[in-house]
Amino acid sequence: MRRVLWPRVAARASGPSAVSIKGVRPLLSDPRVVCAAPLAGSLVALLVAWGMGAAEPAIRAGAFGFNSVLVAIAFGGVFFALNKVSIAYALLATITTPLIFAAVSAALEPLGVPA
């Protein structure tokens, strides 16, 4: 069971007038995860993109970090309970995301489709 830091907010989010989007409730219950997951996802994506020799303008534009931040939030705090296994999944998915982005953008480049 997830530890709730703000019981009033969590109680409001689970009542009859709760928001219908199921992904909002975990984000309201632990603000440290909401802060740490995007920062860690962005840092990991930056290091992976830099390590594989991506173009600096693409890294500065956030092309490699945007999807990694979303993946880190999803795997780190929304879809799984926060424990060592979910952190490992989030780290693995966050490392894989820039690699997949680079492969897709390289595959679509000859067709003239921006990735």
C-alpha cells in the first residue's frame, strides 16, 4: 500500500467526486516521487544521449529527454508501487527510451519524416 503524505488530498481524490483519470491519484499522494522521477529521468536521458554521441542541438532541444521524463514518471510512481523493483524497471525503461528514439529517428530520416 502506498504511503500517503497528504491524507486530506488523498481522501478527496478517492471520494465520490474523484477525478476520473486514474493516473492523477498517485501523483497527488507522494509529491517527492513527482519531483524525483522527472529529474532522474531527464538526467539519465541526458547521460545516455551524451554517451551515444547524439548531436548537441538535439540534446539541448530536449528531443531525448522528453519521452524519458514521461517514462520515468509512469514507471517510477504511477503504474507500480514504489520499491526497488519498480525503480529498476524505471531506470531500465528510461535508459532504453533515448536508444529507441535514436533508432526511430534514424530509420525515418531517409523518408524525410521528422521524429
